[in-house]
Amino acid sequence: MGIACGEAAQTGDTSPSTTHEFPLQPVQTFSALRLAAWLAAGSLIAAAVFGAYELSERRGHAALADRAVQQLDLYAAGLESELGKYENLPSIMALDEHMLALLAAPADPLLRDKVNRRLANLNVRAGSVEILVLDANGTVLASSNWYEPQSSVGRDLSGMPYVADAIHSGQSRSFAASPTRGAPESFFAHAVQRGGVVIGVSAVKISLEAIESAWVAAAAGSHSDELLVVDDNDVVIMSSQPDWKYRSTTALNDERRMRLAQAGSYPSREIAPLGLAVERSLEHGTQLARVPQPGEVAASRQFVVQERVMARSGWRLVTLSDVAGVRQGARNAAFAAATLAGLVGVGGLYLLQRRRAIEQRLAAREALQRANDELEQRVRDRTRELRDANDALTGEIAERRRTEAHLRNAQHELVQAGKLALLGQMSAGIAHEINQPLTALRALSDNTRRLLQIGRNADVDRNLQAIAGLTERMGRITAQLKSIARKSPPAAGSVLLAGAVNNVLELMRSRIDGEGVSVEVDVPPRIRVRGDAYRLEQVLTNLFGNALDAMKGSADKRLTVSATPGPSGVRLRVADTGPGIAPDVMPHLFEPFYSTKPAGEGLGLGLVVSSSIVREFGGVLRALNLPAGAAFEFDLKAEEETVDG
């Protein structure tokens, strides 16, 4: 609208046919906005339904899990209490003198009759199913059911797991279903010993049918919760749902099915899978699972599953809480949320429509004024843009001239700075390289004078030889500086590594002993490397000196020099027990004139020169921090005839 007016003004078109239209709002835009509003309302309702359903379902699952925890505590305590009443009964029976006498004389009929009657009396008082006394071969000598036609007296029970385990390990606990009714039964057995030899077994059989019946009644009353006991073979041995008993909670292959059948702990019918399928994990260690309905095809129930391991028996107590009520509550919450979100959406649409009508009336009133203002503003903007472009071009020309003048001045200053830097580096390098030999000459000269005074001529001669070596080394240093200036390649030869290390240590012996530093050298005595002996000693002198400086404030001062032969050469490491290298210092270690020492104590060229020499040897000087201190290491090329000492 405004753009059309501006173009007409600039072209000067004043024909009578030129008109300006100011529509209130395109019909297509209004329809699109209305469609977007309805889509937004629908999205709001869908989000509210989904969120309310998810929140209600999550809270319902959490409530079921909390209730299941309480039930697990209650049922586990009851089951453990029932089993605990009989767990120690076999070991107490082993102390009975009549039973011990029967085991000693199993053929005595009077003694057998007396023990039978005592066991029957004890069985009635304890409330157990049967109490047995067996000899060491697993044959029943006496039983509490001696008077019944199907008495166990005389039977060979050596093949029963609880008898074999008791004889082998001293005591046992095992599960076995009743062969007649399939009721859950548990056996406790204890080996009777005399003189360290097993002479018999005392055993108690109890029934868990009463506890299971109580669970069945409780589950029938709640119509939502089921309770299972799963043994270490993943077979359900007790259940509030009778159809789930003696089914496996996991899939069965032929080998496992045969092993369960041979165990003899379950009824004769074949063990079938329960069909428990875990769908997903929930919070607090619970799971959402589905179990097929007994007797119904393609029907299943969904449960929140939670389990607890019974430490003494190894069984798992599992609760299955039906989620049908939770789903119904979630659907109710979703319906309520949908209703509320629908009301909010309808109200929002009404307010939006009213606002759109007001905006259209205001837009129609202000459209003409905006068009006139836009045209005037466009003229002012174009004029200002031209003026600014002209000013910018003039300023750019002046700035380019000033830049050219600055560049010429900077060129002259860089040339002069390069000359000064070269002069400073040369003088600092000469001072740094000759400073250490001069210090050693001064110390040896003072020591020689004292030795002359006390007449130790042999030591004087050794010191004079060392002084001569140092002066020769100073000559080599100046020669090396000349060779560096000429960029000539260093002389390469065969260097005895242990000799170079010992020469530097001897040179610095007075400082090492004076500062109380212990030295550990692990360098094979016969190893040789390619390089220049004097330059290698120069590198070692710098590294040893830096290590001694780093350990000035340390309680434990230990300098370690080690050489490790490898397939690519020999790795030489110099380690100290100082405070280590700070992270902000590490990137600048090998920069010229960078030093962490106080002013006047270092020029920051030692590591630069050492790194350059190592590169000439074909290696790289590296710094690293250790758990206690720091280390510098580099690789040298080994001689072919080198043999590890």
C-alpha cells in the first residue's frame, strides 16, 4: 500500500487514473489466522489430554508401587517367620540322646520304637508334616508317621536333594511339592556327626499350604493384587493365583526343561512358561508387565511388578498389582483435562476474534495517514543515504592515505627492532652458555687453592684437569656459536650416554651435595647414541640446573636420570620432585626470554638452546608433569652395536 504511493511520487505519474486502495484485511490472511487459531486450540486440547493421562498414570503406578512395598514387607516377614520356626529344629534334634543311641544301634527294635513315638509327639507339638531320622546312607530309621500305612520308615531317601546336601555340607534347606496334592512343602535337614564323621541326618518337612491359602483369599478379596514366590530355578512355587503355580517366569529350552523334570521338586506335570512379558521399566525399580489370563485365548492383564529377594532362602517374593484401575483413573483425568482445555480454547478464540475486529477498524482509520508518512520518510531516507555515502567516500580516501603513512613508519621501526633483537639474542646467548663454565671454574679454582694449602697434590692435579676441560669446553661453546651463525651442521659421532651423564653430575657435584639432593641414575653403562658429546652435556647441564632450581623449596629433593632403550632409539628422562610446571607456564616453556626465575637469575634461553640442540639430534624435547614433580625427556638415535648393560 505505502510502497505503491512512493513509486507514484518518484516517477511523477499524476494521471487521473492513478488511485490508492487501502483494503482492511485480505480475506485469505484472515482465514489462515482463523485456521491457525483452531489448530492451536486443538493442539492445546491434545496436549492437555496427553499430559493429564500421563501424569495420572504415573501417579497411579507410583501409588501401586508404594502399596506393593508395604505388602512385600508384610508377606516376606510372615513367610520368613514361618520358615524360621523350623529352621533350627533338625539341629536341636541332633542333640537328643535317644536319637544318637538309635544311630549307634539302628537294629535295636525297642530303641527304634521309642524314637518313633518321640518324633510323633514332637511333630504334633511343632505343627510340622513329618520328622525323620536317617542313617548315613540315607535310609529312614525312624519317622513321626511310623504308624501310617504309607510310613517312611525303611525308605531309601539318599537321592532326595535335602538329604544329599545335608550329608555334604552339614545342613540344607530345599523345596519340594507334595507328590499327591501339589501343595508347597519345605525340608530342613541337619547332619549328625560324631568325631567329625557323619553318622546320620535329622530332617523336618513342613507345609506352606496354609500361608498360600491365606494369600489366595486375600487376592480374591482385593481383585487387583497377585502374589508369587519364585525359587532359584525361576519356577513359581507359591501363588495367590493357583493356575500360575509351577510355571516358569522365563523361557524354557529342552535342556532346562529336562533338568527341572529330573530335579524332583515339582509335580509330575510338565513345567510350562508363565508368559510374563515386561513391557517397560517404571520408577523406583518397578516394571510394567503383561500376563496371559488363565483359560482365555488372546486375553491378558497388565500389572505393576515389584519383587524382593528373601536372603535366607534365595527365593524371590513378587507382587503383581493390576493397573486396570490406574488406566480408568487416567482416562477420567484426561477427559476432565480435555473439557477444561476446550473451555479455555473457546474463550481464547472468542477473545482473538474480538481483538481482530478492533484491529481492523483501527487499521482502516490509520491507513491513509501511514501512506503519507511513509512517502515523506522515503524521500528523507534517500536524501540522507546519498549524503552519508558521499561523506563515507571522502573519509575512506583520507583514511587510506593515513594508513599508507603508518605502514611506511612501521616498516622502518620493524627493521630497527629486528637489528636490536638480533644483537640482544647473541649477547644473551653467549652470556648464558659461558656463565655455567665460569661458575664451575671459580669453584674449582677456590677448591684448588685450599688443596694446595693442605698439600693434596693428587686432588689438585684432578681439579686442574677439570679446569683445563672447562676452558676447552668454553672454546667449543664459542666455536658452536660461530657454527650456529654459519648454519653449519653439527658434528655427529658415537657418545657413551652413561659417561655424558656422569661428566655433568661430576661438574655439578658441589651444588648437588651442598643442596642435599639425592641422585638416582638408571642408565645402562654400555649404551651409545648418535650425537655430539659436548652438545649433549650442554643439554644435560641445563636440564639438571633447572631441576635443582625447581627443588629448592622441596622437602624431598631427588634428581632421577633414566634411559630406556626402545625400537625407535633411546628415551632419556630427567625428573625432579619439585612443585611441577604450572598450566599457564607450560605453553611458554620453549619461548625465547621467557623465564619464571627472579630477575637477574635467568634469561629464559636455556630450554630454547637445549630444544634446538635436541632437534639437531633428530628428537624433540618434551615437558610433562608427574604425580610428584616434573620431567623433561627426549629421544636419541641408538648406535647399532649398542648392547644393553
